[in-house]
Amino acid sequence: QVQLVESGGGLVQPGGSLRLSCAASGSSFSSYVMGWYRQTPGKQRELVARIGSGRITNYVDSVKGRFTISRDNAKNTVYLQMNSLKPEETAVYYCYADSVGMRTVWGQGTQVTVSS
């Protein structure tokens, strides 16, 4: 069973940057679609970005040009570089892994707070 461990969340001022990391266990990481969702209380979880095994990326429109998702298959890790953060992007950010024939696996979440 794949396990995901996120890190890198915290408190940042508006306009600041954070980099989230998500480390995965197992030997099939390179074949997974990896991504990040975020959720605020009372709202549905929102897909922020994802990256396929072929490194094709997708982003929600609101983060295009500011966020970058990347992966390091040698380290079984996916990253989310977040620049020019806004207060409304305060949320718990969740990493996920997906693959054909595998139930989607979720990390425990990491809190990102954008506030002055």
C-alpha cells in the first residue's frame, strides 16, 4: 500500500512563497499520476495541480503562472512550488497518488496559511 507524507506547509505573508513536498513509499512512483488538492472549511476539495507519469501538467486556472508542480522520480517525491500566494488560498493541501487499478491514495494534509 502506497503511503504519502506531505511537508512544507506553514504561515506565509500575502505575496510570499512556499514549496510543498509529498514523499511516496513503494517502487511504482514513476507510473503514478500525482497531484495536489486543497480544501477550506465548508467548501469542496479543489484540484490545484497534477502531473502525469509523462510529466504533463494541469493546473486550476486561478494558479496558472504562479504555481508549479514537479516530480523527482529518483526521490519518489512530488513538489508544489507556490508563488505570489493570496489570503484566499489558505487551506489544507492534500497530496494524492492515482494509477490504473489502484485506489486513490491521499496524504494527511498540510496547512497553508496566507496572512499578514
